[in-house]
Amino acid sequence: MVDPRVVTAMLPYFSKICGNASSMHSFGREAKEALNSSRAKLASYINAKPEELVFTSGGTESNNFAIKGIAYANKEKGKHIIVSSIEHDCVINSCKWLQQQGFEITQLPVDRYGLVAANKLERAIRKDTILVSVMHANNEIGTIEPISEIGKACRERGLYFHTDACQSFGKLPIDAEQQNIDLMTINAHKIYGPKGVGALFIREGVNIAPWQHGGGHEFGLRSSTENTPGIIGFAKAAELCVKEMNDEKLRLTHLRNKLIDEILQNIDCAYLNGHRELRLPNNANFGFHGFEGESIRILLELDELGIAVSTGSACSSNQPDNPPSHVLIAIGLNPVEARGALRITLGRYNTDEEVDYFLSCLPRITKSLTPISSAKYT
């Protein structure tokens, strides 16, 4: 949901301050001023310059822009790109499309916790490598990647480093300068802002081709009339997250640990996917030995009780004939296990009482299930 404080900040830009930010008249200049103020505010939260932030329609567009824009601008230098094996579908599918255009893609393996090893990255780098893309934190299992190490390795070798920070922005500190990040994807709706607005940080001097052409908006890098109300909401949502980050991180970590500890203690067949400590404060992802085929039933029964969870990435969970999660396959689960995960995401409005309610419901549901096998997977 959108934080009511964000809605309040956005409302004037639907009616009172409604000019096109590209127009020269006073209404346009007023909108442009608000746009520039929001850009500067957002840039400051990642230690970037305002002119290094390009507004987009969201994380998917920003990731496509980063991957494809770097590929085409630097194809004379090389056609090799490295990504982790647990990237969001929009990165994986952008790379599949680039392969059809003659580019080569290496997917870095991860360990059983979902962590990329910096030494494996170094071994994968070739003379024709132009880009490395590793997300800051995984959207399914919550594992936080060592992007500072990865950024340092890329900078030392003259490679561009892109990170998808949609899941971490506003929840964890990020510093584009200190962490040697060249391109970074962020968006609004993961931080209680409006849907349909995001941004791509592009470090000054990075050679990138525009992926959307038109009237030359956004420094000539992303043409389209800017979504001024959405951008205002994005900046306000980020402001609130940064201001409340330390307290909220502690609160969510408490709730997350409570979930993990009690589920593992009270449900014998439960196991945790992702790293126990190096994970987002709001994420818990579980599998249930022998009950992998019942994950949808668990989800639906919880839904009837007023509890919303998911079985994987929200972006692909409604697709027919879904393959097993590529993230869970990458951490070593078999296809049956990879179809049977339960992803629990906590947020700003969740309480201890709601977590207690969830913890009272889930064991009852799992006890009513029939296992698909009496053997536990190892």
C-alpha cells in the first residue's frame, strides 16, 4: 500500500501543480522545480549527483535499460556479460534476449544460502567482459549479496557494475560511491510509494545507450513525459524510509527472527531458504519437507484466514504453468522443493500480534496436510 503521508505529498500534483515539467510556462516551471527537488533528494540517499539519476516506470524498465543500454553502447569493446543465477526475471530475460543478439552471458553460481562468491566472479571475468550485474538483495529468499566486494573487483578491472537494489533501497544503507556501483536500479512501490515509478542511477561517465527514444527527456537518456506526481511520491517515500530506517530495521528484524525461530521449532518439516543472518529484515522463506506439493493449498488456507503470503516472486506467481523457482534451483533445491516454498514478507504495518496470529495458524494448517513422501530431502 501507499503510505498516507506519501499520498498527501502527491495530491497537489494531480490538480494544483499540474504542468508538464518540460514546458516553459510558469506551470511547467513549477512542476520542473518539484521534479528537480525530488531528484536531488533521491540521489542524496545513495550518495549520488542529481544528474546521475534517470526516472523510469519502475524496476523492470530500469533493469532492462541498464543491461541492454550498456550492452549496445559497449559492444565494440566486448559482448560478454556476467549476472548472478538468482537475478530477477527481468534481468534474466533481458540477458536471454541479448543472447539472441549475439551476446554471451555467464550466470554466476551461488552457494546454498544464495550468496555469490567474489572469487568465482574473478574467475568468470574475461577480456571481453563489459558488465557485471548482481542484485543487492534477493526478492525471494532475502539474501544480501556482498556488493561492496563485487563493486571493488569490477572497478579494479575496469568493468561496469550494476546492482538491482529494488528490494534493499530504503531498508539498508547504500552508497554508490563507497560501494563502487556504476548503475543501480531502485523503485517506489517497494518502499510504500506509488506503483509505476522508479529510477536508474548512472554514474557520470558511464557509456550507455538510450533504450527509449523520443523528445529527449531525462538528459536525453529516457524520453517520455515525467510522472511528476509519482516522482514526488517516490521521493517522499524514500525520505520516510531513510528517516525511520534504523528503528524499522530493528523492529522488522525482531518480527522476522520470531517467525523463523518459532516456525523451525514448532513445525518439524520446515526448513529455511536463504541465509539466516545476511538477509533482508522483512523476509522469511520456508520449505516444508514432504509437503512441497501443498504450498498453494497453504497459501489459500492462510488467505482465507486473512493472511497474505506468496510462493515465489510476485511478478511471476500468476503465470500459468510456472516452472520451478530459478532462485531455489540455484541454491540446490530439487524441482519439487523449488515449487513448494512459502515466502513471507513483513512490512511497516505488521505487528507482533499479527505475527502471533500467523504462528498460531500455520502449524494447524501443516498438520492437516498429507505428505507426498515420508522421506525427507537432504
